[in-house]
Amino acid sequence: MAKARILIVEDDAEIARLTAMYLQAEQYHTRVVDRGEAALTAIGEFQPDLVVLDLMLPGMSGIEVCRAAREFYQRPIMVLTACDDEFSEISLLRIGADDYLTKPVKPHLLAARIEALLRRWQPQGQECLEVGPITINRRRQRVCLNQEEVELAESEYKMLLLLAESAGQVVTREACCRALRGIDYDGYDRSVDMRISGLRRKLGDAKAPYRLILTVRNRGYMLINE
């Protein structure tokens, strides 16, 4: 069984191929995209445990991808950069990167850094995320409410996981829309509201006042962390 899902964002086809091949040999499940816009879509669809992000991308830059991803993606981002000056290091961390490596990257060092980031994100290898009465098993994509399994559609599961990873904090409709569909929220898209409604119904929280998923007026949604 693959240890974790790794999204590789790299426009150099040979570097991407070699990186994916090495990580697959380490039992990681990988996906490769070569453009920044595609990276944001892939994060929502693939739900990676970690993103390996090259800064020099055609179109949307790696810095722009990192900033945009941090609106909805809370898991580790490993940046690959050709710059090694101190200002770049500080800037990368400030835009949301969890770690960085300068090119050319040594494969064994990349694997070691990835393992360390995943270990910090999931202490002691825990697969489950618990928020109040809700337990989410990330590996099995299984959700339980008060220890009873709840059957969710894939889109509902992704929505719940997004809210759970930011439990106690507001997740904007724009961030939800980008995470689930990879597009910008235009102020009129109601698909996010429909998914929330379906999710509430399956969690037994369909009538106001809501106990689990709150609507924060003109902002978005928040999963109660109690």
C-alpha cells in the first residue's frame, strides 16, 4: 500500500519523470502536473498528502500557486528552487512553504525531507482526524459520527475533510470552490452551498441552529471544534 499521495508540480518532463519514479520506489503514490493552474485543480481532485512544487513554472508561477493553495490546502508544501540566498528562504516560508530544497535536488534528501514533513503533519503516523463527534480516516476515506459510519459522496467527503483540517476557523466559499473544483468562486456559484446542505443532512445537522457546520454570513463555513 502506498504510504502517501504526493503531487509533483514540475514543467521539466525529465525531472518530473525521475522524481516520480524515485518516490514511487519509496512506495509513494504520485501524480505529475506541469502548470500552476493545473496544480490547483489537482490539489482539489487528488487530495495529496504533500505537494512538491517547482517555483519556475509557465503561466502561473510556483509562488502564486503556493499563495493560492494556502487559501484551502493545509498540508505540507515542499518548494524546489534554484535560488539559495537568505532572502529567498525567508520569502518562501512566508508565502506558505513548509520546507524547500535548492536544485539540483538529491533524490534521497528529497525523500528524507518529505518523510519528515509527513511525520510532523501526522504525528506518530496517525491516519485519523478527530473533530468533536466526527472521525475521518484519511487513508480509507471513511467518516464516522459518534462511532457510526456515514456514507458520503466523494465531493461531500472532500468538503468535510477541508473543513476538518481548518476546524474552528472559517473556510471561505471561494476556498471551498477552488479546493473542490479548481476554479475561482464568482459570487454566484451555489454548488458549494448544495454540498454543505447534503453534508449537513447526512451528519444529522440539517436544521438550524446548526451544531456541527456553521454558516458564517458573507464569509463561508466553519466546522465546530469542540
